[in-house]
Amino acid sequence: MAVLKAYFDDSGNQEQQKEKVCSLAGWVATVDQWQYFEQKWKEALKDYGLDYLHMKDFAPRIKHFKKFKDDEKSRIALLQSLIKVMMEAQLEGVASVVKMTDIRYFNDRHHNDINSYAFNLHTCMNIISDRWPDTIVEMWLDRTNKIGPKINKAIEYCKSDRYFGKYNDKITPFPILKGLTFKDVTPIQAADLLAWEIRRDVITNSFAPIPISDPPFPIDGPMFVPPSEWPKLPKPPMRKSLAEVLGLVSLNDVPVWNYVLLCHLPMFIRPANIDWYHKKLIEKAKKTENKS
């Protein structure tokens, strides 16, 4: 049976109230593809006097990357070199995004406590399962606060989720080994690049394959769009840096979870709230009928 390895990182801090968007993204490939990638990625960084990439510091050009503050040409050239490495390695991208304002409102209204990291992880696991249904996938995650409980919660979400289908136990998420950081695991650096770019683009609202609605509950807003329809939805122009990443590397359609979409996942809706939601739909239909 085929075995794939996946490396994922998150962007955005769900613990901060001011956080607008949290993402989880990464790449899936064979062992041979990863070996090629790691060698070429390190070579590309070495050409610019670097031994790792970290978008939190690279984007604002601070710390290890302050030399790019007055050298935009070299900064862009480095990014293009790294993107070329991902293209040549033929990595497959997977990602999920949660709008934090929406998920907080959802949790409050439905007396729930959805963890955004675990929810994004559950979504990525289901996308992988759908794309590689009969494949064992080792899913390595950069270490974050309370990573173990978050992984367990994601598996719990997968097992109770009836929208995506049956839970696939061939996909196993692990935190990278203790003592290792993104500096030591080059595929995590590539995942960091993707998670950062997608999150930044959702914040600027230029990459939203699923219609986004703000709370309170928009009864007149868009209804749930199944994943099969995501490619058909209009996509506004992307930020140039993200367009370069997606233009050269194959990436699955990215779900952007908002309040409306969360309301269409029964595993998170209590019966009383489902009744309330259906009542509102019926009231709306009657008003439309009376007007006609």
C-alpha cells in the first residue's frame, strides 16, 4: 500500500481576541519527492546566506531576514527560487481557513467550544482522505501550544462528521519530534509559507472560494456550498505572492469557514438551535410567498 508524508503548519493565534483569521496548510508528497525537496530547498536558502525560512520574520524583514529590508529584488528572487523548488518536487497543497469572528459568534450562540486549530486540522484530514482514499498518510504538524489535545479533538471531529463521510484511520497526525523546530524540518517551512500567504489573503478578502458572511446570523445570506462546487465559485484576484505560489504548485480548493457554513454541520448544532434555524427559514419562505 502506498505511503505519503504530509507536513503542516498553522498561521494566526486563536488565543488572541483580535485575531481575524486562522489557517492550517501544508504539502503532501512521497518520500522520494520530499528528499528531492529538502536538498533543493536548503540549496536555495544557502544561495542567499540563510539556513531556514520563517514567514513571521521574513514578511516584515526582521531578525534573521533584516538584510532584505532594503533589497526587495533579492527577497522576491528568493521566494521565486523556493516556489520553483516546490514546483519541481510536485508537492500537493491542502489548506483550511477559519474566520475567527464567525467561529466565536457560533460558539457563543450555540453554546459550543470549537477549537479553530482542531477544526482546520479535521478539515485538512478529510480533504486528504477524499483525495487519497486508499493511502496511508503520515501527517506531521509543527509543535504548537497543547498540540496533543488539539490532535485528539480533530480526530473526534472527524469521527462525528457525517458531511465529509466516514472517518479514515489511514491518516495519522503527529507533532514533529520533541526538540525539533521548523528550523530543523524544512517541509514545515514550506507549510509555513503556504499557511501565511493564504491567511494574509483571506484577511484582505481577495481569496475566498466560499462566500463569506459576517454575523449576526445572515438568514438571507448564502447557503452551504458543497466542496464539489467550490471550483465553480468566482474567485477575486489574489495577492501577487499567493498567486505565484498557487500558479506554480497544485493546490486543492481551500475552504474558508464562516458562520453560515458552520451552521450546516449538524455535529456542532444542538437540536434546539436546529429548530430555531428551520423556523427562521420557514418564516422567510412564508414572507416571500405572501409578497407574491
